[in-house]
Amino acid sequence: MNAMLETPELPAVFDGVKLAAVAAVLYVIVRCLNLKSPTAPPDLYFQDSGLSRFLLKSCPLLTKEYIPPLIWGKSGHIQTALYGKMGRVRSPHPYGHRKFITMSDGATSTFDLFEPLAEHCVGDDITMVICPGIANHSEKQYIRTFVDYAQKNGYRCAVLNHLGALPNIELTSPRMFTYGCTWEFGAMVNYIKKTYPLTQLVVVGFSLGGNIVCKYLGETQANQEKVLCCVSVCQGYSALRAQETFMQWDQCRRFYNFLMADNMKKIILSHRQALFGDHVKKPQILEDTDLSRLYTATSLMQIDDNVMRKFHGYNSLKEYYEEESCMRYLHRIYVPLMLVNAADDPLVHESLLTIPKSLSEKRENVMFVLPLHGGHLGFFEGSVLFPEPLTWMDKLVVEYANAICQWERNKSQCSDTEQVEADLE
């Protein structure tokens, strides 16, 4: 009798378990996709000046909400993963010419040159000199998408191919690209200046490329000649500070570190004959390289310590990271500088963002832009599920460059007017 009375209650119990399970799954989805996170304009850090007021007026993206795709766009991990695997949507194929430069140590540097497809908004000859992210080159989809958009806005584009990154270009010296080496980027810039003596430069760096371009500009005042402005996107500013956070499991950084290290190992080993072969005349410090440590490396720091620092003769990883990070050069940059990071970038720990924040509080030429979402070089836009071909990042860089070009044109016109008035007096 008791059993018969209890039986009708069982379906209700099972329904309760199902509801609890569904609620748990929905909770995990909401948390993982960060669906409750609001959309908002990016946080801006700058000093009040004529330049910053002009930028706020001329760059609507700085004060407008950045709205990522509704379903997944608020997850920095998904934005980063999609950038890493997909690159971009319906990426164009801009046509360029590959240039080769022989460096003083025998290395062969390459870059691709793309001519503008329209007249620039101020009518001047402007060249964007672009440094891609780690192990990237002009054939990467995010670079192709950005170059095509910049060309259509009247910019000539020169894109550095990191030494050793292109699979069909052999190394001609026992050296490949490293975290802060500016030699190849400097050679490309000098080629542009010499070939196009009337052009002005907009310097753009993505991720590791952001470190390189900022370090390059800060190394000497001469490197800033003919430079209108610089834009750095998603860099970490200090490898020395980043190495500890990059080994933590928070935000899966240790996992990303492993994946990037695995990719670096593949690139290095694909060039092992050129780098470590018996026939190669290499620096003594490279002679002692233990390749077995490279095979077993699980982090970028282990690869940097065992191989990368030795290309430039550094005695320790600490010395390599201190000397090659742009943090010690940023205060020497005097041209307008825009630093862009995403608050949900899983690769760049929030503690590193104190560097651009502090710099923007001290220097009138610096603006730090920090949207809530975007991941690492993602910044996809779209309504619900499918992203648009152009990203918020692509549009912001070009919009900022246009504004700076207009700012410089206005300054020039004001100077000419003042000179005419002075002559009349």
C-alpha cells in the first residue's frame, strides 16, 4: 500500500532533476559566454589636450559602443580562438609585390608592398608600415583583411614578413625573428623612406608586432622622422612582467602558452639545418644549444631561454626580456601613440595594463583604448551569430590614422596662415 502511494510522486522528482540539470547547463553557458556582460564604449585614458579633443570628435568608434556578436562575442576565449583558427571572414586577397633585403649578417628579410586603391582623404601620400603578430606575415587572413581596407582608404601598405615565418622562404643566416628585434622592421621602413621620399608614415603593430614598432620608434629620435603616428594593438608591453602570469592557469594562459610554444617549435625545427646545421657558421653561444631541451619545451619562456635569446647573444632570459621589451622605450616616443587592448584578452594579464594606463597619464601624445571585449586580436562585430568581414579593430586603426592625418593637415594650414599674416605685417 505504501509503495502504491509513493509511485505517483516519482515523475515529479525526475522532472525536478531535469530542470536542475537544464538550469545548471544554462548557468554554465551564460558564465562561459559571458552573456550578462554589458556592451559599452571603450574605456579611454588620456590627458586633456587639443589633440585628444580632436580625436574624440573625429573618431566616433572611440565613444561609440563596441557591440560584438551576441551569442559568443563577449567571450574573450572564443574571440581569440576564432582569430587564431579562422583569422577573418571572407578575407580578401590584396595584390602586392614581395621585396627582399639582405641584412648585414646575411639574413634575407622580406616584406610585401601594396599600393593604395583610392586617393587618401587628405590627398597626401601616406604609407602604413605594418608589423604582424608572432610568427605571422602578410598572407595571414587578419593582415589581408586589414591591408585591403587600408588600401581602399588611400594608404600604401608595407607588411613585414617575420624572419622564418613564411614556409616557402629559407633562412640565409643562423637567425630568425625574436620578441623585440627591430632590424628587419627598420630595414623595411628605410626602404620605404628612400623609395618614396615624399611619403609620410603610419606605424602599426599587432601583438608581438606592437612591441617591435614601439621599441623601434623609441630606440632613436631619427626613427620617428616622417612618422605621423603609431598604433599598437594587443601587445603585453613587458615580457619580464608577463612571464610569470603566462605560466598561470588563470584564464587558461598556461594552455595558450603551450599552444604557442608548440607552434614556435615547429617553425624553429623546420629551419634547423639553417640554424643549427654543422655547415653553418654560427655564434659560439648557439654552438652550446641543446636541441633536446627544445623538443621537450612546453612554454615560450623555455624556448626563449634555450634558443631565441642566443640569436642576439644575451646571457640570460631576464636580460633578454628586459632589453627587448618596449616598456623602457615608450616614454621616448613623441609622435601620437594609440595603445589598444581588450579587457578580456586571455593572453595579456590585467596587471600589464597598468603600463599603458600610467603612460597615458603622463604623456599628452598617448591615448590608451580599452574595450570590454575583443579577446586577442579578435574584435569581431556582428548581430547575433555570424561576424562581419571587417572588425572593430580594422576600422578603429584606419579611423585614428585618418584623424591624425587631418590633424597634421590642419596644423600645417594654420602655420601657413600665420606665416602669411606675419609677412603682411
